[in-house]
Amino acid sequence: MKKLGKKNCNSIKFKATSLTALLVSVFLLSALAGVQFVGKVSAEGYTETTGTLDGADFALRIPDPWNGMLVIICRGYSSTPVNPVMWLSFATMLNQGFAIAASNYGAVGSCVSKGVDSTYNLTRYIIDNYNVTGKVFLYGLSMGGAIALLLGEKYPDVYSGVLDLFGPKDYKEHYAHKDRWANLSDVELTAELTVLGAGIPPYMFSSLESFQDSLATGNIDIELETGGTPATHPTAYENISPAYHANIMIPVITVHGTSDAMVLFNQSIIYQAAVANAGCLNLYRLYNVTGGEHMHPSVMSEVSARFDELVAWSDALTEGPYDWPMFGHDLQRSRYSASPAPNTNQTLWKTTLDGMVGSSPAIVDGKVYLGSFGGNVYCLDAATGAEIWNYTTGDQVYSSPAVVDGKVYVSSLDRNVYCLDALSGAKIWNYTTGDQTPSSPAVVDGKVYVGSYDGNVYCLDAETGTKIWNYTVGDSTDSDPAVADGRVYLGSDDYNVYCLDATTGTKIWNYTTGNIVWSSPAVVDGKVYVGSEDNNLYCLDALTGALIWNYPTGGKVNTCPAVADGKVYLGSDDYNVYCLDATTGTKIWNYTTGGIVFSSPAVADGKVYVGSYDRKVYCLDATNGAFIWSYATGFNVFSSPAIANGVVYIGSTAAVQGVYAFSPWVPIPEGLTFTVMAFLSSISLLVGSQYLRKRSKKREK
């Protein structure tokens, strides 16, 4: 793409009087709308428009072709007048088909409030006068990050997502930090910058003196905007602080360097805590760049990937949410989710329950439901892992809950099937079978289907727990029923796979394998995929039970297969994870772990997640089986992963940490709340005020 030449940027040449008349008309119309038309130029790849709107200069570039979407850039602090065209260079989105625009706010210095108003007015102007057919995103840098966050919280109906780069979040604390550092000696400042990991002087500054001058000037400008200091005008500071306006309703991503000396990384931790306090942490992702400084290339290089993630996340929320409400994700037990999924083994949180966890989590409405060896059913906050409630049964809970219509259905080795209130954990009903019941219920059309060690498959009324029918197989059943097209499919210790009529319980067919069938069937595209302890994975015709193909592994196959994109994924006691062609059973790849694979794979976003008895959780490339990452839990993993809204959840038999949530963004520190951070901020303000008094005394002298 060619760069615009200076002549083209500054003027437009007209060859006819009629065009001059047209320009005059545009001037008049623009004045009526509060817009002073300045210029419009076309270059290879885009058209640029510059103008003045309500006293603020703006620039807009529309690419050719245009995807109909818009990115509004919120500029950072500047003590001198800014040409908004300059800030367009910080956005690479133009090359992806997004229109980009920026305002200079018609102000200099600290101008958060003016920035919010000017940016919103510009957004409305572009939406109303240009063919914006898609989403509008905010991209803010430094002070512009604060502006973007405030806009996103205030106008969720206009904006679809926010990308914040190292923006201040609490101006009270931000002011105190700057004031304190502006008054340190060179020795003191050098020591603190060294601890922070920042350069001496910090990036973009030629000396410590110039850095401290910038801090002091910035605070003078903040005082001009707010009318005073945080001590004299606290409300004014809160009004421009995103941490006090954190009830977000759209996805927000922050990128912040841990060695940022201008806007401390702690600012983003404060905001994260505020978002958590508002109950919106599921909409916030914080990425830290280790050693990154303010505006440093190591931080700026994250923009492209994080913006792509923001757009994909916004699209996913529009289409989603991507919950995982039962074992296997759905009634067919496909173990496939359309959710985005993490590329790294970074933990969002880890938590310890009353016992080891073999249950596979269910995730619905921002909550995680699962059972423990301690006999409890837990409800946890999906974003933090904090316990919301627990219900105690009479024995271990291997079963994975099914969460349907505000109720949690789960079975226990105490022989009971339970129905609990999803919000409170209160028991609604229980049904007692004849033996231990590890099976995970399937709930559909007002009916609960579950197997038991007493050799029966039960159909219960979902509202009352009353038995509708039961079918007796030849031995106990651990298998978790799959339901598809009015039929119930499950395996049994009597070596058989059964297909029953979902309404009457009448047997339609059975297929006999060579050993116990602990595996839970997956029913996809008219085929039943199920493993057996005879070392085979079977593919059967869902209507007739006829064998289509079988694939022999080197060990027992007790996992529930995952089926996605024409492939079947399974684990085996031979330590391998296999990928087979769903139509022919031909092996596509296998990956060897360090132990038995009893965990059932889950597939999302082109990746396969699975646990192993080698004490690790694995992430593999779904196409070729290439290793992406692993995480050592410290003990056997036979819980099966669940993937919901960009996070992988899985249990472990490790005594210290029983449940893990994997996600690439920065987790909220344990015990961190907005109240705690407000307390810490008050301490910073107190320290800062001491420096203010000292400075005032010096001036008086």
C-alpha cells in the first residue's frame, strides 16, 4: 500500500467549477451539523476524511474494500495539540478491512471527560453519515485506555468490545504514584525503577529528570481537569476512573507491561478486581507483558493478536454463550464445543475441594458444577473458582452433573439420583436406586436417564423424581446415557451396547463386544461411537446396531469418544490418544502420553484436551496431533475436560488442587477484592499527600 503524499494530504484539486460549488455546499451542510469539513483524499487502498466536529479535530480512513466495521482509536495524553491522523498509525486494523478513526478531543493535557464526549460524538457522526454495517470497537492507549473503558461501560449498545493498552484505571492511585515518584531523589527513584524492572531512565525518556518532569506535568494537568487533588476533589477523580465504572457488558481486553513506570501494572490489577466485584469477570481478560514498559514495542506487538481475539470473542458472545451443561457437552455426548479455547497452559484459577475430583465439570451461566470424592456436589464461580454452594450426599460423587432449566441433576455412590436447585443447592428431590450410581444423567423432554450398578437403566420424571420406567441389563452399568432421535444409548458390564426407546424403555437393539463397556457412547450423524475393554473402539449404525467398523488399540478403551469435523478422538489404556476417520475408522494420528488415558477428550477451536494417568493435562493439535502444551497436576487425571467460553475446566485426583481452569489471560490474585485494592489505594494517597505537603512547604519557603 502506498503512503499518502503531503500534497494529497493537504488539499484536493478540482478541475471544474461545479465541483467547487459542491464543496461550498458541503461546507454549509457540515456547519449545520456541527462539522467543519476539511478534506477528503483517496489513496491506494483507502479514503481519508479529516474535519472538525464540535471543536475537536478528527480523522477517518475507510479501506477499499471495507468490511463495514469500525475501530475508534482513543489517543493518549499529550501536552501539545495533536493531529488525529498521527494516531491512525497506531492501528493495523485498516489492513484487515476495518475503518479507523480518531479524535484529538479539542483539548490538550489530561482530558478524560472531554475525550469521552468527543469520541462518542465522533462515533455517532460516523455511524449516522457513513455506511457502518457491522460492529464498532474501541482501541485506547494510555489515557485513551481509560477513555475507551469508560465509553465501553457507558455505551454497550454502541460498542462491541474494548482493547485497552496500559490505561490508568484509578486516577486517585495514579496521581499518588506520579506525585511520589516526581519527588524522589535520583538514588531513590533508581532503586524503585530497578525493582520494577524498568529502564533507567524508563523507555522513551532521555534522563530521570525528564521522566520526573513528565510525571509532575501530568499531575498538574490532572488537577486542572478535576479541579484539585484526590483529597480535595475525590468524586471528580472517581468520575474519570474506570475502576469506579466496572459494570461492563461487552468484552474487554487489557494489555499491560509489568515494568510500566508511567502507568503501573497494578492499575490493571485494580480494574480487574473492580470488574470481579461487579460480577463481570467473565467479560474481562488481562494480558501481562513481562518486562514491558510504556509504549514499548514488546507491548505494542501484542495489538494485532489481541484485537483479533477481541473480535472473535465478541462474535462468540453474539453467537454464544458457549456453555457446557452436561457430561459430553450435549445429549449426544459429542464432546465438541464451538467455544474458543486456550493455546497456553496458564491457569485462570485453581481450587481445592473436600476430596479428589473424578467428575467432569458442567458450566452454565458463569457457574461450574461438579462432584468430589468427599461426597459433595459443588457450585463454583466460573471466573474465580470461589465456592458458591455445596451439597453433601452420602458417598463419593463420580457422576458429572447435568444442568437443565435451573436444576442440577447428579447421582452418587450413596445409591441416589439428586435434583438440586442450581442457584442455592437446595435439594428438590432424590430417587434411590438399588446400588451405587456413578452414571452421569441425561436430561431431556422432562425426563432423566441414568444407569446404576443394580443393573438397571432408569427413566425418571425431571420435576418430581418419580420413576417412569426402568430397563434391566445383564450387569451393572457405569456408562453415561446418550440420547438422540428418541432413543437412549449406553453400555454395560455385560459386554453390550444397548439402544432403548426413550419413551417406553423397550429395547430396540443391542450389540455385543468382547468385554465390559464402561465407555459412554457418542451418537453423531447416525452412528454410535463407543469403546470397550476388549481394546476396541466401535462404530455402529444408530438405527440397527450393525457394525460399521472397529479400530483395535493396544489397551482398554474406557473413554467417551469425542466427534468433530469428521474425526473421532479417544484415549486408551495403552497411553495413547487416537484420532480416527469417523467414516472409515482409519487412524489419522496418535499421541503417546506417559500413562493410561481414562479421561475423555474434548475438542474445541482446533485443539484436543485430555487428561492422563501421567498426572498431566494435554492440549494437542486436532488436525495432526502435534503437542501444544501440557500441565502437571501432581496426580492422576481421569476427570474429563469441559470447555466453555474460552476456558478449559478439569478435575484432578491431586489432594492439593482438585479443580483447574485454564485460560491465557491473567488470573485475579487470590483474595483480591475491590475493597482490598481501595484500601491499598488509600495508603498510596496518604503517602502521596505527604509529598504534596512537603512540596507546598518548599514553595512557601
